[in-house]
Amino acid sequence: MIAVENLERRVDGRVILKDISLEVRKGEILAIMGMSGCGKTTLLKCLGGLIRPSSGHIFIGEDEITSLSEQELNRVRRKIGMVFQYAALFDSLNVYANVVFGLKRHFKYSEKEMREQAAEKLSLVGMEGTEDLMPSQLSGGMQKRVGLARALATNPDVLLYDEPTSGLDPIMATVIDELIVSMRDRLGVTSVVVSHHIPSIFKIADKVAMLHDRGIAAMGTAEEIRATENPVVRQFVEGRSEGPIEVVRDV
């Protein structure tokens, strides 16, 4: 469903990502982990067609998206749902209007059809009956679930999650983890989850990739990554300050 070949992303001459290659099969969950600032979100935005890589190729299904025009890219974007780190709901719109925002922009549904779609997707994430609430009336976890319902509204083949459990308490983080797995099992969507929350990664992921030094330091199944002797991965997974990953300390 997703294939990345030799991707590189440069900004003002500075290399953010280099020689990134990976594959995600249909229905798999790939977790991408790594230190803050290592390029995880940049890679996710490239996969979603929000920014273009400087070189390399990205395939979403049969579409190679790096060479597409903006109009052609919009067609592919309809297959992709994105759940942003802090939900990114529109504060001035109620839950219903947030969920159907993409439907109104890209499809020609009647109001009745949009109401049905919103109700169905909100029910999937345990937020049924909240259509008239405003984002300010929702907890952080509820906002994340509405953000997921919005991403699901267009019935995407691919879901991209940017730090989906960030800022949540352990119980609500588990709820979000379970929803990610449920979307795979119930809808068959292919998912890429950017996270540095190790318990969540090992709980939900079929495959794990670790970004380090602008490239992929390791990739494998969750079990392989958990058991690896790669010193970079071990340091990150164990949360040790000493090791090959340089830690910047404020003096």
C-alpha cells in the first residue's frame, strides 16, 4: 500500500531525511520512532502529500505521488486520512462541521448523507451524539477521537497518525492505541504512526522503524526491534542518557 524509495528531504541546503526506503503492506501498522527533531513528522507529511521530498519516490497504492500535479495529488489525498498531534480541530466549528470538513471540500454529498457519515464515524470512535458540541467542550482525548473521526470520514485506505497519544493520560492513551488497532481490524486501513511512546509502539505495531541521523537506523517487526542488539535502538527503547545517541544537556 505504501512504498518509499531513496527519499531525501532538504530545507535551505540542510538534509532533514536521507536515503529513506520502506514498505507498508495493506492492513499493516508501521510505527516510526526516534528522538524529537529526527524527521518523523517530516516523513509523515511527505507520505501525506503535504510536502514534497527533494528526491526519491513515494507510492500510495499504484500512484507515485512525488511527480503528480497539485490536482492529481488531491485525488490521491482523498485516499489518505491524517490525525494530527493535537487533533487540530477548528475551534469555531462544532464536532459535526469538523468531521465533514473534508467531505464538503472534496465530495458532493447531500446534507443527509453527510449527517449519516458523521454519525457512523463518530460511533466508530465512541463519540456518538456529540455532533453539536464545540471543541472547547471536549477533553484532549475526546478531541483526538473527533480528529480520528474526521480522518475516517472520507473512507481512506491509509491513515497517518502524528503522535496520537501525546499529552494524554495513560488510560486515554490506551483508548487511542486500541482505536488505532480497531481501525485496522474493522476497516482494513493501512496505518503509519509517528510516536516516541515506547509502550504504545510495541502494543500496536506490526512493524517498527527507527529514525536516527536523518536515516533509518533499524526496521523490523515489533518483536525484532524489542530484541535487537543495535545500540542506538537499545538506548532509545530503554531511555538511557548514555550511549551512541548524543543527548544535549542544558548547563
